[in-house]
Amino acid sequence: MSRDAAPARPRVVCISQARIGSTRLPGKVLMEAAGAPLLAHHLNRLRRCRSVDAVVLATTVRPDDDPVADLAGRLGVAVFRGDEADVLGRFAGAAAMADADVVVRVTADCPLIDPVLVDRAVALFHAGRARTPPVDYVAIDTTRFPRGLDAEVFTRAALDTAAAEATDPAEREHVTPFLYRRPDRFRLGEPLAPEGPPRPLRWCVDEPADFDLVSRLLEALMPGTPDFGWQDCCNLMHNHPEWAGINRDVGQRTVG
């Protein structure tokens, strides 16, 4: 490379995790709404991200998860399979397989994920990397955006460090706590937040009530607006205020 040549753009890989054996709603990623499995909605939306060079599905080596891997393959999405309990190891393996420099972590229980928000999070991460010192991690602010739009962006180097050093079972299950629990080692960028007040809505799928609400949103939006964004969902919820009560009592699992 000549002295004046621009440095190569980092390769951004979006990795989503999915498996059949959900504890609260087994098989949820293959449940159908608006004519397709939730996993298909999720992956097809991710493929519209303009900032992402590749999408990879990280699932387990269990035979039960063969249908998950098969569906991703039919959609043209690369698949990495690893240990069921070691999700961190799965992400590190998927990132290595895809030759990632930057990783976007999402989860397949978010079928309404917004590719525009993912792109905004990646742009915020790149802006943070250009500063001194550069950031290692940026996330969508899940306390202000509706749950179900979640995305985290971090360096492959930080992921590899976590995979090599993490011993806490929670850190291996939830992938990123090793990073955000150690601000002395990993520089955390400001999260991506919406303008205006927080939106205390829940669009991820963990329980039957979540599936009920998400199905209604997909079935209302997909026929006429297949490339809908999160604000389209907000507008639909505004027009159907009774929908907010469908999954109001479902609790979100938390990680310290």
C-alpha cells in the first residue's frame, strides 16, 4: 500500500444468536407471523443494513437447532454452530469465521429490529473510534428505545479478549458483560438514544404475550410497508392503545 493510500475500511459483521431451546417460549424463533417465521423476519431486516458487510447466525451444535441453521441457509445467511451454553465462544467463533473487524451483536428474539437504527449505532461506533482514545463498545440505549431494537457494536479485539479471559458463567452466556463491566479496560461510548421521551414498549419475544403483540404489528405492517421502521411501530401502537397492555406484565431478564 502506498503512503498516501487510505486505510482499509474495517469489516463489519452482524452476528445474531438463535436456538430452539428458549426457556420461556421454546421454538419461538420458528413461530410464524405474517406468513414467515420470526427468524426470517429478523434476518431479512438485518440484510437491509447498509453498514454491515455480512450477517451470520450463531446457533448451537444440537440437532434440535438443525431447522434454525437450515432456515438461515435458505435465506443466504452464513451459519456458525457452537456450544449451547458458551454463547460468548459462539460469537468469537462466528466473528473469526466471517473475518470480522467490528461485530454487531443482536438476538433473534427481536423480529422488529430496525436496520436504520443498527446503521446509526455502527456510525456512532465509527465516530467514537476516530477519537482519542478510541471507543471499544457502543450500544443502543434500551432504557429509552423500545426493547426489541437492541444492538451492540464492539471491536473484534475486545470480543476475542472476552472469549479468552471470561470465566463467569453469566459473562459467557450474555457475551458482552465482560466488556461493559470493565470500563477501566474497555472504553464505552455514549449509547444511541432517541430524541424525546423514553418509549417504554416491549417488542422482543420471550413469552406468548410478546408473540401476540409482535404478530399483530407484523401482520398490520408487512403487507403494505415491508420496510417499516421502529417509528411505524410506534404510530401503530398509538393507533391501538389497547395493544400496550398485551405484554405489559412480561418481565425483562437482566444481567448485572
